[in-house]
Amino acid sequence: MAQVTYNEENIKSLDWKEHIRLRPGMYIGKLGDGSSPDDGIYVLLKEVIDNAIDEYVMGHGTTIEVDISDKEVRVRDYGRGIPLGKVVECVSKMNTGGKYDSRAFQKSVGLNGVGTKAVNALSTEFYVAAFRDGQSKEAIFEKGDLVRESKIVKSAEPQGTEVKFVPDETVFRKFKFNLEMVERQLWNYAYLNTGLKLKFNGKTIVSRRGLHDLLENKTKNEVIRYPIIHLTGEDIEVAITHGNHYGEQYHSFVNGQYTTQGGTHLNALRQGVVDAVRDFYNKSYEPKDIRGSIIAAISIRVEEPVFESQTKTKLGSLNMGPDRPTITTFVGNFIKKELNDYLHREPDTATKLKARIQQSERERKEIAGIKKLANDRAKKANLHNKKLRDCRIHFNTPKSSEDDRNASTIFITEGDSASGSITKARNVQHQAVFSLRGKPLNCFGLTKKVVYQNEEFNLLQHALNIEDGLETLRYNHVVIATDADVDGMHIRLLLLTFFLQFFPDLVREGHLYIFETPLFRVRDKKQTFYCYSEGEKQEAIRKLKGKAEITRFKGLGEISPNEFGDFIGDDIKLEQVQLHEDTNIESILEYYMGKNTPQRQGFIIENLKVEMDEVDEEITEDALV
């Protein structure tokens, strides 16, 4: 073995911005291109807004302006303003900030001395200005380096802070802000800070009833079984109702932070609802019957919360503060008392809630026998050998790192050739493959009984481990990988119907993706381009000056394992399946998967015409090449 030297030259010291730029994931999670709500560009935006929200929470300023134009973001608050003598240090010196002084910031959102530094270091342009007591000071940075710093001068501007930044495209490749995602993020801020006005690109966002408004907006296209229950107390707010969907739907927050992965407060809410219902009706209902189809939101405020990651998506803190109970006890006691009192005051709501619980109970008992037989069949099918080529790291593997768990992926494929190619090319540490046999059943309008009666569906839910909810989900990314032809699109629709019908939480929580594979390979003797659209194909032909060999991939099985390795590596193209706030799942499934309607026939004919025009154009161009 060759000798490796280890001396003083191997020891390196990085300044604050170099460390952030070298390891951005430590500070903002995954990078991404803006297609997913947890991509880094939205974390940068959040870190700046969090500071403005903290000012409002502390009683300073009632309006925050957020403007996004192309790649540039502007955030202006009307709080106290950064102390003028510390403007540069607060955005460029680690472990510097007001959050370290609990007298200035209590129960705050932002990262202690880190948030705006990460934004500064990861932006090609970063501008900060503070307005305070009739004076102002500004500074301009590039990738964390100070370019210009003004003196303190007189100013007629209202008190507060203004930040502008442009994320660095060398870090966030080909990024684009999804304004709809940003607006949803701002609405969450509004729900959690009643009375705060958020002006987004000229549009005013404001909430007067907090989490009640949140649940009302989330359920405006869904039938709910009883009016929203809204409970408020010191440092806690809860809203609850039930719908007609399968699964459980939650929105949880800590100090204004959307904890997408829940944590101790959400666990306490789920158990608290069970305890309160059992106590009120004096009957030991099954937890899954009580929580089936629940839609709920919880917000708490705590001093010095402890999160399980830098991006604060899961609460790990156990204490509310000095001489205070644990979060589990605090939330549990609040729910048990307040929900019990509410149901006594509102007997009509109590009757409707009981009816929904009893309906879930009947449905569970109806499929109990079928479920046992189906589970036995799944074991006999030797799932982990015949249908599933598993990976080593899973989403619910507690001892693995967060990065490893988040990277866990399962590809759902159809046919031996496609699954074989992916299996040979995959990273066995993080990537699993599940092979379907033929086209899945169209399950629209069917009850969950079909999940156990249909062998493919039964084996798929066992592979994902989602029979009883997402708590045991084995893979962070559930990827539908089908051919880019008519049959492949049909299988994709059938799988989407399955997940939306029976496991909508998987989609709502951002775990379902579509695998984008290239349609064309364009190459000559020196270069190869993989193209995902007709436009990319034409661009590749131009780059090769027309002397190109063009291959049209008809199916995944035509792509060799060596080529697949490039497509499912670090630059894998995944399109996240997202449910918008105004999405009505039943209406969408009725349109695409129900009985034929004139509207759908017209849609198919029109899009078929577009496809045929593109095919004719492709044939003509290929003939000329």
C-alpha cells in the first residue's frame, strides 16, 4: 500500500463562508432546482423571512413585504432594524445575532446566528440595509465577501430591515422559484401570526382566525363531517375535523416553523385526540378508527426548541421551558381537557364525530378477514426475493444518518427488462426496485378492500410498509418508473389512482415522484447527449452539426444498465407529484379514471393531435439528418 503523508500541510482552516459553500447541505438541507418545496432556495427565503417574523412576534412591525422577480428576492420588514453598528457582523460573522439574548428574542424561529450568513454565503449578490431611529446603514456582498459598506447616514425610511439576494447558480443549478410554492409558505406564516400582513408581489396575505383558516382552506374542496373544532391556549393552538378520505392529514408547527416531519408535539396531538375521544364517549375505540380521515393542525411556541436537523423539520425538544411540563404532557393535557369541553358544548358535533368513528370501525372489521389472508399471501410470495430488490438503508432506519434516510428510494417498474436494467445500475445502499406484473387494476371508486384482494396492490403496500400509515414508510422517494409510451402512461395513471385513492398522505407529504427518462440519445463518435424533449434533441443535433446518430428510446428496457447508471445517479430527474391546496382528488380521479365523458374525450383527441404532429415532425427531421 502506498504511503500517505499526514502533516501540517494536510490541516486546513476554512473561514465561515468557505465552510458553508463547501458543505451547504449542513446548513440548508438538499440543494435542488426549486421544483420541490424543501429545495434550498426556499430555505434561503425562509431564513430571511423568519427574522422578519420574529420581529412581529416580539411586537414590532405588522407588515412584511416579499417580492420575487426572476432570480432576485427582496424581503422588507418594519421591525426594530438591525443595530446599525452590527449590520455587517450580523450577516457575515458566525455565532453573531440577537437570538443569543433571550431578552431580545423569545420563542423565536430563526437559526441562532446562522440563517442569514448561509443566505449571504450562497448568494452571488446579497444586500442588507437597516433603518433605525432616523438613520440607516447598508452593505453589499458577493458569495459572502464584503464588496461595499456604507457609513451610517440620515434616512427618512421607516424603521426596519431590507434584504435582497440572488441564489448562486453554481450551487443551485438551473433553479427557478415556484411562486405558488412561495405563496403557500407565506400563507402558513399568516395562519400562525394572525393579523400580520404579508405583501407578496403586490398581493396581500392575511389571516384572522389562525389554524381555523388553515383547515378551512385545506378542506374547501372536500366534504368534512362536522364544523372545524378550533382550540386555543397559551403557547398552543389546535384545529381538528374529519373528512371522507383514507389516512391522516396533519399540519404541525413550532415557533412558526412548519415541521413537515412532525415530532414530539405531533405525536402528542395524535395520542391526545385518542385519549380525549375515549374519555368523552367512555369507550376504548381503536386509535386508527378515531384518527381515520382526520385533518388537524397544531402550533406550539417553546423556548429554545431542539430540532433533529438544521432545517428544523422535526421537533426533538422535550421541555416547554424552565419548571414546565414536557411537550407530550403539555399537549396531551390541553387536548384532553379542551376537546372534551368542546364536545360537551357542541352535542351535534359530538354526534357527527361518533358517527365517523363508527364508520371507520365498520370498514376495518369488514376487511379484517381479507386482510389476514392477504398478509399470509404476501409472506408466502416471498416478497423480498421475487418482487422486491431491496436496498440497505430505509427511511425509517433510526441509526442511519438523516442524509442516508432521505436518499432512500424505491423504483416501481413494469416488466422484467426495465426492472433488470435498473437493478443492475442502482446504488444498492439507497435504491430499491419493485417489479409489477402487467397493468395494475383501475381502483377508482373501489373501497380499500381491493388493496387486500388484489395481489399486486397488496404486495406493493407491504413493500412500502404503509398499511397502517406513513409512520413506517420504508422509502423517502417512491418513484413511478414506466415507459414513455401510451402503455407506460396508462400504468402511471393507474398507479397514481392507487396512491391518491388509498394513500393520499404519501402524495401530500411529498414522497411520490415520476422518474423522467430520456426520450432520445443523440451522439457522434466523440459526444453523446441524452435528451428529454424534442427541443433538447434539436439542440443536440445543432451542437453536433447535423452529423448525428439518433436513437428513440421506446421503453426503459431498451436503455442499457451502463446508461441507466447515469440517469439514476446524483443528477437523477424526478418530478414530484404535488397536490395543490385547491385540488379535489375525487374530481380529478373521476375525470381521468371514471367513465368516459365528452370533456375527457375532447381532451384526449386534442392532445393526441399534438402528439401526432410532433411525431410527423420527428419523422421528417430524422429523415433529413
